[in-house]
Amino acid sequence: MKKILPVFLLLIMHLSSFTQQITAVDYKKLQKGEDTLKVHAWKIITGMNSIDRLKADSIFTRGFVKNLKTANSFYYPFDSLETISKLYAPDSSFRIYTWQLVVNDRVYRQHGAIQIRTKDGSLKLIPLIDKSDVTQNLADTIGNNNGWIGAVYYKIVLTQFNGQKFYTLMGFDGNSISSDRKIIEVLHFENEEPIFGGPFFSIPSDGLKPHNPARYIIEFKKDAVPRLTYDNELQMIIVEHLVSESNQPAKKYTLVGDGDYDGFKWVNNKWVHVDRVFSGTVTPEGQPPIPVPLDKNHGIETDDNGKGKVNEAPVKKKD
């Protein structure tokens, strides 16, 4: 607790210093816009039928872009948009927004955008176009924002290699009526264009997993919620091992977490697979070790009150 309090206060100070860049008039304008947006954001999830959800998504998207055009909106938290993931890059160079639209039981779509931090506070927005339905091999595809495979991101980790920055994203995809997915993929920028995926994984071939996929995807039983997160202490991505409930591992909708964990360690510009991270670890009452507390909302971290923390405060950085 002694360590947590100073860190919390530091984050509040950072956020406060950023909100001061927004004028009082613009801040009030953003608050008013947010009050309207949160109604439509909820309807994207809770709409009674596909027409209601599609309409809400359309109204929300247009209104959100309009609000983002307000000067220095990059620093406005949009905290009440609880169905929208809002992740700041650890270096505060951009913020990525993602959300999910359930068209029907068989069609799931993710929408999103990347907002680039600008010196003058003007809007630089890169839309993300979900092309997963026309992409044949999701694990091996590398694409820009117009060839995005779609995910609701809940974690972002910054790594570097030879002076270049790489942002590892962890996300959730509702996928289908019978299975969900979780995804790890690396985002980097070339000539200011976002590139999703790449040769950033090293996985021993076992006949089931690709050797060096462009992204790492696990598919599992609907609402099974296996853990996939980043452990700051270990400096590793932790992935819960999957087993089939019916001894049919080829049928992804039968896979659930078994309480054991594999991992990935960043080594020489690759996430290198580590088998059985906690092998031999003894935990209280024989419980499997869980590196980060997670709630039932698809692996999104929660605070002590169970509230999701998809929105993180930016890190102050000099231009």
C-alpha cells in the first residue's frame, strides 16, 4: 500500500497537468459531448436488435469524431464511455480507441481509431477498418489501419529494439456464437503509418502452433475467459494454457484454461515463447498462480472495487 499510494498520486498529478492544457470552455464542451456519447455507447452493446445497435454505432462514431476535433481532446479522459476501450501508449505518443459491435449471433465487428498526440492540440486521427471477415489467415497477416483484423484492446506494452519503438497490444475478440479469441500483436509505425503484426514471435513448432506467426491468437470456449496479460514483475506476457473439455483440441469451442501458464519474453526484437512459466511454483492452498488480478470482463484488469481500468493516464513527455 505504501508503494501504491505515491504511484497513484503521481498519475493524478500527470493527468491534472495535461487537463490544464484544455481551456475551460473546451473542457465544458467535451463534458457535454461525452454526456450524449455515453448513451449511444451503451446502446452499441445493449441495443435490443441489430438495427438499434448499428444505428447507435453510427451515431456514436460521428459524434465521437466531432468531439475529438476539440483542441487538446487527446488529454480528455472520456471516463464515462465505459464500453469503449481507451488506451494511452506508455510514452503518450498516441491513444487507441476500440469497441465491439455485435451485428448478430454470428457476426462480430470491432471498430476503432488511433489518435496521435500533436504539438498544437489539433486532431490527427487514423481510423481502424476491421477486415477480419475477408482475411484468410489472421495469424500470418501483416496490415495497416485499412487491413486491421479487429480486437478490443485492454493492454499495451512498450518495447524497443535498435532505437525503434514497438507497442505490443493485447485484445479480445467476440468472434462467434460458440468461441471467443484473445490476441497479442505488435504495432509499430513506418513513415507515420501504423503496421499491425510482423515477425515478432518465436514459438517452437509442435504441430499445433505456427512457428513464427505475425500475431499470437488463442481461440476458446465462449465466455471461458483464460488469462492473457502482462506481468510487470516478470516482464513477461502470461498466457493461460488451454485444454479441451471433451478431449477434442481441434475444436476450439471446447478449449478452456487449465490454471497452468505459458509466457513470452522480449528478446532481440521477438517475443520468445516460454513453456510452463510457473512450473514448480507453490501457491497458497494449491491454487494456480495468477500474475495480475482479472475480472470476468474478458481479462480487463480491475481495481479493488472491481471497476475496469481500460483508460490509463498519459505519461508526461517533453516535445
